[in-house]
Amino acid sequence: MPKMKTKSSAKKRFKFTGSGKIKRKHAFKSHILTKKSKKRKRNLTGATVVDKADVKNIKVQLCK
């Protein structure tokens, strides 16, 4: 059976931490920023960990 290919969209969006958790960026930070408060935009900066319910699907897409 051939090797499974990694989903290109997933490999661009997710990274693994040293402990094996999956990091992701926040959504809603790319455009239409004038109506969003400074606090809201600041809280969308930086990365967060993927929710436990989504980890299995993401690992399938990344072939891990």
C-alpha cells in the first residue's frame, strides 16, 4: 500500500510542541480589524493549543 500524503493545508497551519501537543494560530486576525478592539486583537495574537476533540483528526491529516 502506498504511503499516505500529508494534507498541505494542515502542514501549513499546525506545528507540534516539544511535548507532542499541537499548536495553532487564532482565527479572525487577518482583515476587517478596524471594528475590533485593541484588547480583542491583542488576545488573538500568538498561538494556542488545539482542543482535545480535534487532535485525532489533525493527526490523521498530518499522517502522525
